[in-house]
Amino acid sequence: MTLDPGTLLQILFWGLYAGCIYILLATGVNLIFGVMKTVNFAHGELLMIGAYVTWSLFVLTGVNPYLLLVATVPVLLALGVAVERLAFRPVLGSNKLNEIFLSIGLIYLFQNGAALLWGDDYQSLRSPFEAISVPIADFRLPLDYLIIIGVTVAVLVGLQLLLRRTRLGLALRATSQNRKAAMLSGIDVERMDMLAFGLGAALAGAAGTLWAVSGQVFDPYMGSVPAIKAFAIVILGGLGSIPGAILGGLFYGLAESTATYTLGGAWKDAISFVLLIIVLVIRPTGLFGERGE
Amino acid sequence: MHMRPAGILIIAAVLLAALLTAGCQTQSESPAALKIGVVASMTGPASTTGKDVWQSAQLAADEINAKGGVFVKSLGKNVTVQLVQGDDESTREGGQKAVTKMITDDRVDILVGGFSSAVVTAHQSIVADHKVPYIITGASSSTVTHRTDVDTSTMFHHAPITDASASQTTIFIDEVMRPAINTKFGLAADRPLRLAVVYQDSPFGKGALAAIESTIAAKGLKIQVVANETYKMGETDFRTILTSVKAKKPDAIYPIAFLNEEVPMLTQARRDVGLDTIFLAVECVDDPDYYKGLGQYGDYSIIESRFSAYATPRGPISQNVEKYRGDYEARFGASPGMMGAATYEGVYVAVAAAEKAGTLDRAALVTAIGSIEVPEMVESMEGGVISFANQFRESQFNLFMEQLHWDADKQLLRPKIIWPDELKEAAFEIPAWYRPGSG
């Protein structure tokens, strides 16, 4: 198989783009797990709702969908806070099975709710920049992908600043590291749970906006596959590790793209899980995970 | 625990009322109607098609009832057509549940509908066990009709099977596209057309690919399959696959894909990957949502069809098509799709079978459908009739090819029939931006 530099660059870019969506989703899962020690299986549905919120706002206002991130992210943050407060908090710490079945129940609730609100039909969104492309080597990369990569980097830098440079971030990290010690030092850990869930949902909402604006279709049932991949990335990168989620997301995106090109589209999902198994056999805690998680 | 006399009286009254109501229901169950169970995906990913299927059945039933219903000789009277909705939820399990309920609880006389091959194959054994006549108007895989593990003798297929439709498109590519491309670009007349097939990793996709390859081999067509790339059902990101296809330099790309896959595939091909080539599409995606979803990216693409919301084949059915489309739009405020068209005809076939059988007995209905000849209605049929007289009880369609054109003023994508000659409205066109592949 011959591979010219232009084609190789294109494949890497598609992998990078997919990686951006995975990173945002997996970082959210990890943030929630890190603080609450619970897994939200309905996380993919938050991506779906993010896509629909952006689409609805776009239909209503006609505003540039990238700018609508400013509205979509707070909506999802509020939704995340509400879900944590009303659904997860009552069962948190009771029994892991309760938490698992609660989040599985939320999958159906969100899917059916979205179908009721927006209908079952698939939807799509057109970017205002779809006709603009940038010459890179010997191919033209649509501007949208550069924006998507830029937005992802900006969101991650913002998150990192929040976690590293603010008192709130310090409290979140303290809760993540030792919940009891954080509580004893006066941190309102329930407030931290709410915040972590809200931030996780907001990241999924941002992923949903970028998904929609990149020319992919979405419907109420589209969240499951991205969610499964996000969980795999979290395990690959290490439970609770945000750098692990970022590296894992990039790794997954690039692995999928390369496998699709070399082995065929049927291997796209399989190759990621093959890599996951290999990494876990060699390092059971994942790339950045710590023992005991 | 003691119960007050008033409480006992209330319970007794409720029980008595329930018994009386049950009695009423039994009395009303005398066959005053031909009960048709409509298998439709009212919820789930295929709900767009499901709603089309259900609404078309409603339109047919109302038309028939407005004309006095259906005469059943054994009852000595006309009975109305009563539709029972069976939502398969776009899943195998949902289909099994819906069909079981319609057969055992609702006691339908006949079933019509069924969209996805995967969903239909999952509930065929239930239909076989109860020997219910079933006019399948959607599932296109030949496994539905050719399978031998289930007794399909009560089932009739009123939709083109994948093999037939893929074969027709392949013939069109050889007869029309290949000579046009070779002529326009000054290539040798016998130069084979370089075709890339991107197919869903399912019986539907694999069956179509096999049909394309066998048609090329059997008819000695000058088509070279330069790429056959597969993808998982429901995929929405085709960029890498298309990059791979682009590297093979095809003259045309033939995706074997569902509507929700073909729309992002074609959009990403034109917008992101820069594939300046002509795309084809299988007949099951000819739906108003396809045109809406593609927009300008569908310009000059080709689609196989048997019923289009926006094109009318010339010939004897053109008036029927216009009337059906007008009635559907007036009632539901939307354009009809092709699965609905077949279901509309399916309801009429069921009614014709009941009249021919003279009874609502299921076995007699099966025999009647097997030998029936209903004049073609809104889809062009071989011999001008809907008939299930062949080995696999499949009706035979006259398929046609449409080319889509983007109207920049109206911001609409619309088709024109370009093949075969007896149905066509316009000639095949090669766009100015098109570049042939090279080997």
C-alpha cells in the first residue's frame, strides 16, 4: 500500500479531530469519577443533548454555532448540576449497583426525552465556514477542523487553569484525592460533587456542539458508542487522570483513523479495544492511573 | 382485616361493570372489519420511515373505507378496513413484541409493512408459527425471502431485493455513465469504469456488493471495482474511509448505505475530503429527508428509485403518483417516501386478497395473495401488475435512476429521472467540476 504525504496528513488530521471529541468526553467522565468515584453511563447522552441544544439555538437564532458554545456549555452545566443533585446524590455511597442502574436508567430517560422534545429524526448542522479550507502540504483542510482543535485546546487550558489556579479547583482536587480529609478541612464535598458533575456535563456539551458543527448527523440514540469509547479511553489513560484522558483520547482517535485506512472500516471500533487490552495486560492501572483507583 | 359493607359494594360494582364490559367487547368482535396489522418503526432510529409507512397505510385504509370498504362474500356484506399499529421500535426485540401482540391480542387478519431486514428476519418465525399472511413492504435483503430455516410460505415481498437493485444500478453504470465519461474526457471507448464500493458491514451491504460483482462477471460489464471499503452500521464519520477511497482514484463511488449514513458520507466526501466524483445511492434512501440533508452536496449525484417524492416517471402510473403525492401532502403536510408508497399498495393488495378469497380466513388469504394480480398503482411494476407468482413470492419492480440537481435560487435539491429511456425525464449530465479517476 502506497501512502503519499498528503494522504498521511489527512488521515492524521481525521484522527486528531476524532481525538478532540473523545478527549472532551473522556475528561468529563474522569472529572466525575475522580471527585465522586462514580461512573455516569449516560455521559454519551449529554453529548447528544449538547448537539441538540446547539442545533435548537442555531435554528432559533441563526447565530454562528461556534459562538453558541457560550450558551450550550452553561445549559449542560446546569443540567449536570440538576442530575447530580436530583438523581445521583440520593444514591451516592449507598451501593455501587444503585449508581450503575441509575445511570443506565438515565440513558433511556435522556433518549426518550430527546425523542419527545426534538423527534426521532436525525439532524445535522451546517458550519458557516464550510466553504473555507486551508492549504496544508498538498491537501486543503477545511477550516472547521482547525477551529475544532483550537476550541478543544482552549477548553482544556481553561479547565486546567480552573483546577490549578483557583481555590475552587484546589477544593475539587482535594476532594478527588481524599474525600474524608477534604471534608475534615472544611470543604463542602457535596458541592464539589455537584460542580464536578456540572463540569463533566459541560465538557460533553462542548463535544456535542463540535460533533454537530463538523458535519456529523445526530439523533437521540447516538450517544452510546461515543460513551463506550470514552470509558475505554478513561481506563486506557488511567481512572481519574485528566492527562491520561487527553493522551488516551488522542491515541484512540489516531489509532482508529490509522486502522480504518490500513485494515478497513470494520476494524475502526475493534482496534481501539485491542489496544486497550494490550495496555491493560502490560499496565493494569492504565497509562497514568494509580493503584487503588 | 374487616371491610366495610360500602367497600364490598364498590368492589362488587366494579367487578360487575368489568364483566359487562368484557361481554360487550366479545359481542363487538364479530368480524365487522378486515384487521390489518401495520408493522412500522414508529420510534427509534428508523422512525422517519416508520411514520411514512403508517401514514401511507392510513391514507389507503381511509380511501377504501370512503368507498364502502371491502366486500367479503362469506359475511355477505362490506366490512371496513381497520388498521392496527405495531411499533417495532426499530429493533429486533421490538418487532417480535409488536408482531406477537398484533397476532395474538389484536387478532389481525393480515400483516403489512416491516422495514429493516434485521428486524423483519427476527420476527418471521413468529409469523410462520401462526401462519399469518404478511405482505412485507420494506426489508430488502434477499435473506428475508430466500431463507429456508423458517417457513415463509405465508409471506409476500413487495419491495425490490438488494440483489435486484444493485444489479440494475451496475447495468446503468455500464450503459450510461461509462460511455459518457469516456467520451467527454477523450478516453478509449472500452476503458473500464473505475468503481469504488463503500458498503455497510451487514447482510444488506454484503449482499449488494456480491450482486454488483456477480452482475459485472455474469454480463461481462466493463467495470473495475477498484475499492471496496466497509464500515459499521450507524457510522457517521467517513473521512478516513473516503480518504482511502480517494487514493484509489475512482470514476464513481457507490455507497451501500442507509439514509443517515449516506448523507454524512456524501457531505464529508465533497466538503472535507475533496472527492470530485459522482456518487450513487441505493433506492431505499430516496426520501424527502435525503434531499433536505444533502443540500448542495448532492448536486449531480445519482440515486436509484422506484418512487420519488419529487419525480414522476412517464407512463401509465404518472397520474396515480401525482394524486397519491397530493393527497399525502394535503393530509400530513409532508412529502411521502418510498416505503410508504409500497405500504399504501400493500394495504390495497390485502383488500384485493380479502375480496378474492371471499373470507377473512388466514389460509384463504394466503392462497389469494399468491395468485393475485393487482394493477400497478404508484410504483411501476413489471407487466403492469403487482403479482407474487414467482418462486420466492417477490413482486417485480421497474426501477429507475435519477440524477439530483441543486437549484441555487430555490435552495433545493431535486431529482430528474434519467434512465431507463421509457421513464426518463432528462439525460445524464457530467458536472464541470468532475474529474475521472486514473489507474
